[in-house]
Amino acid sequence: MAPALKAVAALGDLMAACFRDLDAAARDPARKVAWCTSVGPAELLRALGFAVYFPENHAAMLGASRRATGFIPRANAAGYSPEICSYLTSDIGAWLSGHTALSKPCPEIDAVPRPDVLVYSTNQCRDVADWFAFYARAYGVPLLGVASPRGVEDVTRDLVDGVAAQMRALVPPLEAVAGMSLDPDRLRAAIAASREASDLWREVLRTAAHRPAPLTFFDGCIHMGPAVVLRGDPRAGAYYRDLLDELRGRVAAGAGAVPGERVRLYWEGMPVWGRLRDLSERFASLGASVVASTYCSSWVFDALDPDDPFGGMARASLELFITRTDPVKERILADEARRFGVDGLVFHDARTCPNNTNSRYGMPGRLEAATGLPAVVLPGDLNDLRMFSDDTSRLAIEAFVEQLRPGGTA
Ligand code: SF4
């Protein structure tokens, strides 16, 4: 393995500062906390002065710490099926058990920040609405949401107008909770900050189009933290500027994240959070670099526009990969495979997230027919490690990479 990126230390400090600020906001009667889904209207919440907390990030932290699986039965006992989103079940299970993953980076934090309001968008799935509804009942606070269409072929003007209208309708109830009126200049500034971070994050990811790639999907899963939790906050852009500099240095030096890179792969689907390091080492040991992914690219929002705040937020929400039809997804994947020069695709079939799993209705075969690129499907899950077999995945990865190596059987 190549040495870790130097930015990792700054990343840890930045994320910890973010969590400490959330904890402080929750304890300060003069401040308000909003919980938001990962691609909900975070910029609007920032503009209204909320400290913004993302339960999906918390659930991913539970997964990465390998604690998630142990909390799932607690949510099952409360009526949440083991078959539904394991972010939801592990997060609710941890809450019912009095545990927070925030205590790992910040030992003084013993609970997630108490919300004053919860805001979701169903652009990714319905599970987030049910997840947030649990906490709205538990804390007795308002639950607001955007019902966003799924299976979007073309992002039409009508669709954009419909979602933008729902986002505008959030303003009065949010103003009531925030105790302030929405300042259009603050909203524009938050969107400009998000857009800048998004553009830089895309450049970070695109450095991996170089051979050898200076970062992998597994690195991206760690470094995407600010893109997720600091949307609308200029600190995210500052972080990505430094990271981009470091990666360009690696490119200039010809230094790859996987020494001796021989095979380049695309990862489609959710990460297996509790096996991030193991999978990273497994691929690297075979000379395989996983250079691009749908997951990390899902926090690139080209449509955000400070001059059209609601229209841009609505369009960004509708353009998300997860909301699109299979033909659109296949075109995007084929373009990305070409851009990054991959030799094959890894589809993660995440048992509890059908929404972000694209291997179940023939897509790998159609893509292979269209691009000539072979694919392998890895059964697993984002947070429920009972669904993931180390032996099965090892054998599948070794066989797949072997066939793709120069001189292999592909
Ligand atoms: S998209 Fe998948 S992982 Fe994310 S909240 Fe929805 S069901 Fe869970």
C-alpha cells in the first residue's frame, strides 16, 4: 500500500471540529440543530443558521467502527425489519442502546445532537422518511420533507419546478423553528460554498483518471466526509483545495495509491463500511486499483447555482444517480468507465439497500454488452456484516482480477 495521504490528519481534525460544534449547538439554547438527509436541502438549513447533522454519516461511522451489526437487533425488536436499510436499523439501534459513534473521534460527546427539526428528501429512498419519523416522535420535534420523484429519465422543467416549490414551502416552518427570516444573500452564499466544494471534490475524484491513480474509491470514502457533513460551509472547499494539491503532487511524481497498478476497476453501489480497509488491501494486494465509483461521485452537484437557489437545489436533487432510470444510469456508468479507463466493474449487491444496488435487474450484463467490460457482483451490505462473507468475496475478487490481468482469461 502507498503511504496514507497527509490530508488524513487535517480531515480528522476537521470532522472532529464539526462534531464538537454540533454538540455545542445542541447544548446552547440560543442555537438550533437541524437533522438532514445526505442529499436534502442542507444549504437552506445553513442559511437559516442551523447547525446541520447528517444521520447517514453517523450510520456510516457506526459501520466503519464495526459496531453497526451489533445494534441492528435492538431496532428489529422495536419493529424495524432486518431487511430494511441497515443505516436506519443500526442508527436507531445505537440510539436505543445509548451509544453514539461520535464518541470515537470526540470522547467527550456522549449523545447525538438533539434536533429542533428534521428535514428529509425521498430523492434517495423512502427509508429516510421512516428513519427521521422515528426521531421526530422520539424527540417531539417537527418533521419536514420533500417528496422527490424516483425513476427519473429526463430532468424536465416541470419536475424541477415541482421539487423547487416543495423546497420553497419548507421556508416558513423552518423560519418558525429558526426564529429568523431567510436572508437570500445567506442562501446564495451557502449554495456558492457547496458548489465550490462540489467542483473541487469532482477534481479530486478525477485525479484518479491518471495512471497510476493517486487515490482509490476506498480513500474517497474517507475523504468525502466534508462533502457530506459540511455542505454549505466554506471549510469543505478549503479542505478539498489542499487535498487536490497533494493529489496533483502524487500525479506529477507518478505515485499511485496502489503500487504496481495493473488493473483498474469501478465500484458500483454502497461501500461495505466495516470492510473498507480489508477490501482496500485485498484489491491492492492483487495490483488492482478501484479508481472510481458511483458512491463518491454522488456528492458532485453541478446544478447548484447561487443565482437560482431553489431551481438549482431542485435540479441537483433530481439529477442524482440514485433517482434515475436504468438506461440513464447505464449511460452514466459507461461514460465514467471510459473516463477512468477501467478494465471491469464491481457491483456491490447491498442486501438492505435495493435503492443503491443496481445488479438485480440485468444491468451488469447490459453494460458488458454495451462496453465490453466484464463485471462481478459481490453480495454484501453497507452496515450489516452478517450479509457479507469474507471468504466468498475474497474468492470472487481474486478470480475476477485474475481474468482481467494482462494475459488473464478475459
Ligand atoms: S439509499 Fe440505501 S443506504 Fe441510503 S438511506 Fe436509503 S436505503 Fe439506506
